[in-house]
Amino acid sequence: MRGEIHGEITLSQALPAGRAALEPFFPALAADALRRVLGPTGAGELTAWHLEGDRLTLTLTADGSRAHQALLAIARQLREQLGKREKVGVRAVRAAHYRLTFDVDAAPERPVQLPIPHSLSFDGTHATLLLEGLDEAALRDNWSDRAAALVEEKVRRQRYGGKEQYWSLLHQGPPRDHRFDRDPTEVMIERNWVRNGPTKGRWFLGPVVAHLLRTMERIAIDEVLRPLGFEEVVQPHHDSFDILLRTGHLEGLPGEFYYVAEPKSRDPADWERFTDLVKITRAVPEEELARLVTGPVAVNCYAQCPTIYWWLSGRTIADETLPLKVYDRTAISNRYESGGRHGLERVDEFHRIEPVFVGTPEQLLPLREDLLARYRHVFDDLLELEWRTAWVTPFYLQQSGGGGVEDDRERVRGTIDFEAYLPYRGPREKAEWLEFQNLSIVGEKYTKAFTIRPQKGTLWSGCSGIGLERWLIAFLAQKGLDPEGWPEGFRRLAVPLPRDVRFL
């Protein structure tokens, strides 16, 4: 990558001697700033500069994406020198034009757009990105680096045709005989065990299904988490935007969150018109409501791990505490599924246990094997499921160095998905299996993002999402709804069932 920046430094006032006041020291000052920013091996230079009134314009070139940092360094040193020599300060710094040239993985198949002023062209795999009007805050916050990275990401997404992840089968258990081939949600509706909720993507679970869901929860805790030393925490249900910016969730899938707004006031007088309209119209006056609440201030996230990482942020974990093993089961998960909802297995609101573990790589890799063994015990011995596991790596980690070919080959960082066969979807060889569980080691991704430190060495983290509705659907789809057909290990924990609620 190479950068060329046309910068503007606005002084607090014009220099009485004009350019002559700068000529004795400014070229050397700029060369020193470039050297400090680029290091002894970096290449960069001041190619032109001009002073008119209170505005200094200059052109810099630099290898890599450091030209904007050099511009800021020049402004900083200039502020110091002019303060001493002329009692003049620096009022503002901006990049009128910033040209970055770099190579991408492949020639793009269609235009690539960015949401900030720019122009972008390609010569095969060689990209030229011209950014315009970046102020000092944008320069300091490295907008240019992120814009170039976004171009590379968008080209990669085009190349992989929207394929989000790599999938490789790890283990598949033997086929089992299944005497049940109906959609369990439909049967539960017929029996009045569940009912579609008052808002979309949500279900009311009657006593029987609530009991079965809690049975799955007890199994997950008693047979998987507690034997491995996991301790429960209780966390808030709302995640701040700052947390999700650090984890990357907010830039990854923002269209899958439920956003949280707050009332602007609790004063009944402020709400009088709203309540009067409700009383008269018996409807929600949406325009009036929009006036009375804030914009989104947080989200109800579908995963619990972001807030657990926030809890640990900025702290040093004692060696004696590692590996840290905690889980949350209280936060209700919400994920907007749009038109993709189906039964209890694909909903907007669901119940989830998320264990999170933090430790050295030498601690976490054996812990992953221990978790796999405990899950295998549950799915084989207690639930007697037909299931499989697959190694999953998002395409952007495969191709951008976040978990590359070496990791894929050695199964170090990445995700293991657990999938269950649902007989009602058709033959197992052709049917879409249900992802009902995952297990991930993400390396330093979150420990670095949240500045979570060990006393010494390297600190990794991982997590495992346990979706209770999906455990239940995987089980009922294979074993049916009648306890007589259930494995003894599960029947012993779940029976007797609560009495059905009868409706006339």
C-alpha cells in the first residue's frame, strides 16, 4: 500500500513574514516527523508545500497507510515550533485529498461503494481509493485504514459469492431408527402445549413444554458445565453500543438486533396527549410515541458473551483464577429473523446458556476436548440423538489471517457446530440438519479488544452457545412427544410431566 495526502494546516493567524518564516526549519521538521512515523526502513517524503495567509498546504507520500499519521505529526511539531518562534498556534488539520493505492485478492465483479466521500477505481486487482475532506478527528481515528480494509472485505465477499463460512465434517454418529416424522411444533400446537406469542417470532410455552425446556437446562448445567467447574454469573439484558463496537457484532449483523429505546421523560404531563389519544382511538399513536422516546441507546443481544467480556475489560486476571470458566443463563436472547422464522427452532426470542472460558492456549485446548466429551455424553447417552459436528470458519477469517489455513488444518481457532437430523425434513442425506449447539475458541480476538490481561503470557478466550429450544426440538423431532418413546436417561429426569391445560 502507498499513500499520498494533500493536507491543510490552518494557523491561528497569518505569519507576518509569510513563507519566509517557515523556510529555515519547516522542510527539516517535516523530514523528522516522517522519519519518526515511518521508522528507519520506511519510505516517505514532503513533495510540496505552500503558505498563503493562515493556510499551509502540503503534499506527503509514504509507504503503507501512514501518510495521515505523518501529517498529524507535522502539525504537532509545527504547533510547538510556531508557538515558540511566532506565538502562533495551529487551529485545524485536514486532508483535502488522500489517495491510497493497494492490491486486493481479485478484480471486483461489481462496483464497491463506501458511505463517506470518495472515489474508487480498479486496474485488475490494483485499487486506487481517493478520500476527500477528512478532518483531524477522522485522521486520528484512522478512517482511511478502515476504509481501505472495507474495500478489501467487500471484494472478498464478492469473490466468495456470499458464502459466509467454510464447513468441514468432523464427526457423524451412526444413523438411528426414528419412529416420529412430524414437525414437533405442529404437534405441540395441536395439543395446546404452545401458542404463537402476541408478537412475531415468540412463543408462549405451556407447563409441559416449559418443564421440558427446564429439564434440558438442568442437563446442560448438571451434566456439562458443573462437572467442568463452570460458575454461574448474572448479567444485564441490554448491551451498550460500545461493547458491540469492540466485539464487532455491530458492524457484522446489525440487522439482527432488537434495539432498545428509552422514554425521554416520566412526567405524566409530557405523556398526556399520548394517553388521551390511546383512550379515544384505542390504538397506538405511533408518531406521538416516536416524539416521546429516544433513538436506540442499546440492543438486546442474541449472545451473552459480549457483556461477560465487558465485565472483565481493563482487568488483569490472576494466574490462580485461570482458566476462568463462567456461564450466564438469565439473559433472554432476541434475534430478528425476518421471514426466516419456523416453529420453536427458528424464533426471535429464545432461551440460551452461554459458557465463556478465558485462559492460556495450553489451558483452553484441553478444555475444549473436555467440553466435547461432556456434550457427547449428553447427546449419545442421555438424549440418544443422531448428530454430527463440523469445523466452521467464517470466510473472512480464512482469507484475512484471522484463522488461516494453518489454523484450519490444526483445528486451533474457530468454531465447531453441532447439527441434529430432523426426520420430518426428509432423508438424512438430503435434508437440512439443525444447528443446535456450537463451541468456539477465538484466540486473542476479545481479550485484546477488551484489554483483558494475564499476569504473564498470552490470554485466549472461547464460548459455547447452548440454545435450549433447539436442544428440545432436536430431541422431540427424533423421539416424539410421548414419554414412552423417550430414552430412559431423559425419561428419568423429565417424567412425570405436568398436567395438560384443557380448553373448552
